[in-house]
Amino acid sequence: ADERIETGTGTGVYSGTVTLGTTLNGSSYELRDGARGGHRTYDLNQGTSGTGTLFKDADDVWGGGRQSAAVDAHYGAATTWDFYKNVLGRSGIKNDGVASYSRVHYGNSYVNAFWSDSCFCMTYGDGAGNANPLTSLDVAAHEMSHGVTSNTAGLRYSGESGGLNEATSDMFGTSVEWYAKNTKDAGDYLIGERININGDGTPLRYMDKPSKDGASRDYWSSTLGSIDVHYSSGPANHWYYLLSEGSGAKTINGVSYNSPTYDGKAVTGIGRAKVEKIWYKALTTYMTSTTNYKAARTATLSAATDLYGSGSAEYNAVNAAWAAINVR
Ligand code: ASN
Ligand code: ZN
Ligand code: CA
């Protein structure tokens, strides 16, 4: 049958009306993004295995009913693809131009989303109670970034390396949210602020002061490696915030932040654009499966040297941000 790459439009749960990469196959449109490695989005229809059915539509205008979460997931994968390509020069998760795929409506009242190395795919639950579908842009970019980490540094998902693995997904999840410039989902330094996962409107995680979630750590200590990876990510998330925006109080896009430092010294931010380049270079060049916080510091200093020079303002700021989370 004839196939043609198309651009549809869709309205998701979170992102407002967005354009979608689709494919016209015979007389129906499919959620298959020909411009981005052929990324497909499937309806698991409450199942928990396989791929279910590929989303199809008669007029290439998507959304409503079962399609809404699919619009978000497809848009999230496309925006994350574009961020890695246009900002970091990476073509897909393996840098080979090949797409993964997304599955929505996983299980019943499932309040999570995940990346899987075995299917090379992202999966999203519908949420339960007051929690909404887990398909917000920062969550989608977080999950897809697990694929990138898995195929680069391969940070082992336990101990300090596990915290760094989680933080990598929060950092790039946040970077993608900013990159999107979506008027319905402005950039912030919060993770999962749209999905109401706590039922009271609060986000899942805070990068300016991770301990605001009640469990994450703000600073490195020798016991960091013994807590859950979604909490040992805290200090590295804090490093990303401090290096991007600097310490102290600040309001951005209507959200107030107040980021403390371990050493009491002020940190001056160098901007997110440089921070994401430094972390990405460290992740893809210097980190390994066993990199811990101390080694991550060294890795980012090497990356900052490569990008901006040893002793540059950026190098010194990277060093100061690590000291501010008690790594030196
Ligand atoms: N949503 C979680 C995450 O990406 C799933 C997990 O615990 N691995 O971290
Ligand atoms: Zn994660
Ligand atoms: Ca966010």
C-alpha cells in the first residue's frame, strides 16, 4: 500500500494542541513518526505485555478518549528526539537514527511510567484516583533519557550510580520541557508537576531543593548510596539547578525557587544550555556503569575542560556547584 509521511495535529491531556508526526497508510493515518526514525505509539488497552494496537485515525486530527494520552506520549517522544538531535547532536537513543516506541494505557490504574531495555520502549499508566495519566512532557523525556543513559554510560541502577542515572533523566526531562516552549506546560525545575501524583497538586520532585519532597537528599553524604535511586538523585538534581540558575531565591515562569548550598557559598549560574552540554559530554564520554558522585564531579570537570577550557568561568562554576552539594 502507498505510504506517505504526514504532519497531523492533536490535543493531549497536558500539551494543548500540538503537531504530530504521522504516516498515511492506505486510507488511515497512523501514529508513526516518519521524520523521527519511525517512532510508533500503541494502545495497550489495559494489557501489560506486547504492543497492543497501533493508534490509527481517519482524519489526522487526534485526541479525545483513548487518543489523548497517546497524543502526549507521541509528542513527548518527538520533542525529546528533537532535543537530543538539535541541542546535543544525538540521533535517537542509540545515535543510529532508529526510534524506540511508546505504549499507553498500561494495566489498570497504574501510577507509573517506565523505560524498558528489553522492549527498547516507553510505557505509561493511566494514573488512579486524582492522579492523571503519566504522559506529561517531563515524564516522557525522563523515561526516554533512561534509554540514552542505558546506551551510553550505562550507570548501574543502584547505589550512587543509580542516583546519577535517575538524575540524568530528571535533568534531560527538565531540559526537554524548557526546549519545547509549550505554552500549556512552561519550563520549570520541578518533575511531574502536571500529573498530580500526590493528589494535592504538588510535584513529584524539586530540583532547587530536593528535600522538599520529604525523602530526597539535598547534599552528598557517605550514606547516599543506600537510599532509593529516586532520592539519591537529589544532590545531582540540585547541582543541575545550582549550576543553571545559581543559589538563593528566584521566581521563574511564576514558580518560586530557593536553592541552598552546603558550604554556604553562593553559586552563580551559567545557564541551562551549558549545563546540559557539560552533563551530556560527561555522560557519553567519561562516565561508566560504576561512576559515583565523586567520579561524576571529575567527569563533568573533564567535560567542562573539553568544552570551555580548564580554569574557564564555566569550569570554576562546575567545581563550585559540586562543592555546594558537598562533593569535592
Ligand atoms: N518511573 C520510574 C522511573 O523512571 C520507574 C522506575 O522506578 N524505574 O524511574
Ligand atoms: Zn527514572
Ligand atoms: Ca517539570
